[in-house]
Amino acid sequence: TAVYPFFGEHQSGIVTPAQDRLHFASYDVADISRDELVELLQDWSAAAALMTQGEQAGKFGAVNGNYDAPPDDTGEALGLPASGLTITFGFGPTLFQAADGTDRFGIAGRRPAALVDLPHFPADMLQDALSGGDLCIQACSDDPQVAVHAIRNLSRIAFGRANIRWSQLGFGRTSSTTKAQQTPRNLFGFKDGTANIKAEDTGVVDDQVWASGGDGAAWMAGGSYLVSRKIRMTIETWDRTSLREQEAVIGRTKGEGAPYSGGTEFSEPDFSATGQGGAPLIAQDAHVRLSHPDQNSGAQLLRRGYNFVDGNDDLGRLNAGLFFIAYQRDPREQFIPIQMNLAKNDAMNEYIRHVGSAVFAVPPGARQGGYVGETLF
Ligand code: HEM
């Protein structure tokens, strides 16, 4: 199975081929000092460097430590390979400046301008308990046990310093981030990730994904900005909708994933193509028209989301949807205008509800032996 580096110019888990499973956690930092925060980040990086290489967390692991102390590693990944594990850390706006304006860690002046508080979008139904956070960890792996083990051990290491605010399990990727991967499907049954930014398009990645030193915050050079949105899908309503309507909403065919204007999966959509009576083949309110760079001043996103089913609600409907994750160079130029366009006009809105939201600055990767965040402190 795959093993990805922890140290490097960029953090892994962004252009890395999207793994099959996700455990994502957002944390609130306790009342600790700046030095203690730095220590937490150092401890997290040290453990992440081990676990991503298929090793146990801590010096003595699960069974070789002091017999009368709790083990360094919780043990459930013993004997499992790295399974493509990546651990990606991010810093939320409230790490830089608390809601009441206090500068807990002396970093308010270093908050990147691009790390904005997201605006309220039309029809947002956000729950506070599913939104925000001072720190985040995205753990992706091809084995769910390995992803959960990572979040569990990092949460344990953070005990007394940071605690989980909300977390999300994802069970099927809804994007491809490399050309070699097959396009997966989301819970609407459609191929998702066809027109995503792919790692091989290095020019686009440099232009649209990585922050540069000249963007305003020099410490973010080689980093990126992560927007997560927990999007509930009202799949029972969707499942009673005709195939014709479903395809019109997306603007692509369900089987092949080809644009409604013709061709095959990877053909470019032709938004000017018309059918009988002069109506556009790809409707004005189709999701792929409204999210396409042509409609958004060239802005693109690297999407890296996952399907979720969190049991069911009290009406017997599956609590299902898409945990949307997008990486970008500047949310002010990318996620925000695209989502504003979608929230106002997308035909898909009838079948979805945004219930959680967060934004994080994802710093560059750490130098060998260093820690993620070292350029900030
Ligand atoms: C494309 C589904 C939410 C941005 C697509 C495609 C599907 C899809 C099926 C076409 C295949 C592809 O190119 O990947 C969904 C579903 C969503 C959702 C089911 C919610 C449950 C969002 C959100 C955004 C977004 C919130 C950003 C604000 C995009 C973009 C494209 C796309 C940028 C590519 C457009 C292009 O370049 O052709 N989505 N999407 N989507 N979506 Fe979404």
C-alpha cells in the first residue's frame, strides 16, 4: 500500500491522490500559552511523521512501554500498513483572534488576509456545533481504521490543550486529484471530480492551489486554504426525481458523466450549444454551468470531499450527504464567489442543505524534523 512523506515543501493530503476514507476533526484550543501551543504542534507533527510511515505513535508504541502506564499508542492499527495515510493540519481564524477579539497567542497581526470569515450565503442553515474551530486535522487513508487511529491518537496527545469541537467520517471519495484515478460517484449517483484540478496540471496547481510569499503572508508560502462544508443531501427527494431532471440539475449524463452538450466524460462542456426551440443544452441553472471557471472569472478549486451517512434522522431519512473540502490559494477569489453564484442560482439547491462550515489556513509542509506551523511562530 502507498506511503506518503510527512515532511516536504507542501503538506501531504492536498494534491496526494485522494484516498478512499476520511476522518476530519476540528479542535478548540484550551486556555494555554503560546509556548504550550507550539509544543502541541510539535507533538502533533512528531506523531504524524511516525503514523504516516506506518509506525506507532510515541516512543514506545502500544505494547513496549511502562507496564504500569497507559501505552503511547492506542493499538488498533498494530499490524496495519500505512494505507496511504496523510495527516494535514490547518489553523482557523479564531486561532489568530478569538471571537471576543483577544490575541491569545500573539499572532493576530500575522493572520493572512485570505483567511477571511466566510460570509453568510443564501439558504445557509449552519449549525454552530458543526462549524468553525481553532485547529483542524484532515486524516485520509485507504483504510478507515488507520484514519480513525490517527485522529484518536492526535486527540489523545492534545488532551488538556485542545479538544474536538466537531468531527466527520467520510467513506467514499467524491473527487479525483490525479489523472490516473477513476472518477468516483457521490450519493446523487453522479461522477464527481471529472473537471477537478489534477496534480499533473502543475501550472494550474501553482496558480490556483498554493499560496505564494507575495500573496501577503510570507509564512504561508507553499501552503493553501481549506474550506469545508457539511452538505446534507435530501436524497429521498432526489430519489423520487426523474432521471431527466437529475441530469438537467447537474448538466451532465448520469451514466458516462459527459457534459449535456455532448461528447464523453472529459469533453469540455459547450455552454452555447442549443437544442430544440433554442434552449441551451446545459441549462442556465445547471450545477456545472454555474461552477465552471468561465462563469467565475477563471477561478477553480481543488475539491477533495467525501460521502457521509451519519445514521438517520427522526423521520426515518438517512442523514446523508457530501462533506465538501476544497483547497485554494485565496477563498476571496475562489470558494466565496463560486459558492455565492451557486447559492443564488443552482438548481441543485432544492436537494441540498449546507449545515456545517469552516475555513482554515493550511501552512506549508515542515522541514525534516521540524513541525507544521514552524514558519508562523
Ligand atoms: C462539478 C456535484 C457542491 C464546485 C460537479 C459535478 C458534480 C458535482 C456531479 C460534475 C463533475 C465534476 O466535474 O466533478 C456536487 C454535489 C454537491 C456539490 C452533489 C453538493 C452536495 C459544490 C460546491 C462547490 C462546487 C459547494 C463550490 C462552491 C464545483 C466545481 C465543479 C463541480 C468548481 C467543476 C466545474 C467545472 O469546471 O466544470 N459538482 N457539487 N460543488 N462542482 Fe460541485
